[in-house]
Amino acid sequence: MTSLGEIPDLSRCLRDLIAQVPAGRVTTYGRLAEALGNRIAARWVGHFAMNHAHTPTCPCHRIVRADGRLGLFIAGDERAKARRLAREGVIAEQGAVDLTRYGFDDFVGNRPLQRLERIQQDLVAKVSIRPRRRMPKLAGGVDVSYPNPDEGVAAYALVETATGRLVWSTTVRRRVVFPYITTYLAFRELPVLLDLIEAVRVADRLAPVVLVDGSGILHQRHAGVASHLGVVAGIATVGVTKKLLCGQVDIDGMASGESRPVVHEDRLIGTAIRPTAGSRRPIFISPGHRVDVAFSERLVQSLLHGRRLPEPIYWADRLSRAV
């Protein structure tokens, strides 16, 4: 198995950055995200600012929106935010502050998201995209649900390919430390998924191919959670997702059971499939590791038994939520 590396405590990293904003200055959600290494994290920064454990000395009132508007504060009280800023010498006019006068972005930090991107880039070089001819009699599926933001339940479902019958299943529950940030899902889910795969191996119920609720190479950096799990655990994986992270595909007028290619940067990286006549939108399939696009599509098609999701993912999702 390949090592995943140390996953940073992003909440602690963000708290350290917020603490650097001095009294009399403000910063924005986007600037904090850039200091973490990628502006795409701005949405999570805003969520953290609203929902973390506030204290009387908490400096989170010094975070404003990109246009200088104050935005929300504890219990949605924007006026309390304005009062705190005014006591520090930051004056808001018509609900906004002048970022050219009060703005701060001179952060010191190690940009953890950039390091994670380098891990993704290194991983891509290890992903094997190769054809498989033989359709497995059994297929596995994994999914993770969250009873609360800091705990994940991962479920594995072993399914008979021809019938969709659930043969065996197991779950693993553990604490998670990394938040949900789009394109970085692997760093949130992989630790609990690796524990799950180890439990499946001990029980000797590991399928030849495992479907993962998430993208494979159909990812901005070709490094979705299915590819991560495949490389790190050393197993064949296929990514199945309801959301298209990147690429171009024409989904207009798709018939039930029809598939269409997904292309990104002039490369075929996945397939869109409309599972049933009742499905308004398709699902998106991509190789994770040790499979190719054609096999991934054939396997998923063979595992569609009247539901929107292939049976292994359907059962893994259902089992993880039940726990």
C-alpha cells in the first residue's frame, strides 16, 4: 500500500491565520482561503467563521466579504460585528468597510492546500488506466455518511453483479479531521475508507473491483477519491458520482440506459449514464485505478438494476446512513 501522508488539521491552520489579522484591520474569506493555498476553500472558510466555537476574544469579526460588506456574524447579528470593528477603529459605511484602507492579507503560513495538491499530482503518476475484459461475478461498493461534521461512517457492500443481490456488508466508524472542500474530498474520506478496506480484507470479502461514491480521474487534477483509494489501497476502483466536477458532455435528450463520453482537456476521462427513465440527470462514471473508461462503463451498466445508482453504491449509501 502507498502512504497517504499526513493530513493537515485545516481548522487549526485557519484559526492561526485569523489570529494574524490585527485589530484595526479586516480580511476576507477569499484572502484566508488563498492563504490556505486555494481560493476554492472560501466557502468552507465562511462556514467555519459562522459555526466554530466563539469566545469573547475571538477575532472572527475581522472577516468580511470580498466587496467589503460585513456579512453575517454570531447568531446573524451584523450590528454586533459593526460595533466590534468600530471599537477597533474600523468604520463601516452603509454596511461595508473600505478594503483599500483596512484590508489585511500579509499572512504567514505553509499553505497546506498547496501541499495536498502536490500529493494529488504525485498520485496521478501512479494511477494505472488499463483495460479489463472479464466482468467480475461480485462487485464491491463504498460510501461515507456523516452523523455529525466530525465523524464518518464508511460502509462496504458486496453485491452479485448479475442480480444486484447484496451478499455481505460491513461498516467502520471513526473521527474525521478534514472538512469538505470540493476537489479535496479524498483527504476527508480516505482515512476512514482505508480502515474499512482493511476490515474487508481481514474478512476476506474484497471484490475484484470496488465502486466508490466519488470521482476517479474525472477530476480537475485527475485525482478524485476513487483514484486515491485505488492507489493507496492497491485495488481496482471505479468512481461514481452524481456531480460533474469538470469536463464537457452533452446530456440533452439522453434516453434511459444511454451513455455519452465526458471529455476534459481533449482527453476521454469518463462517461455520463442516464440510469433510468425516471432519472432527471445522469450519473458520471470514471476509472479510479487499474481499469479504463470502457470497462468502468460496462461494469456500472451491468450493476444498474432499476435504481439511479449501481447496486453496490446504493447499498453502501443505505447502510452507512442506517448506522
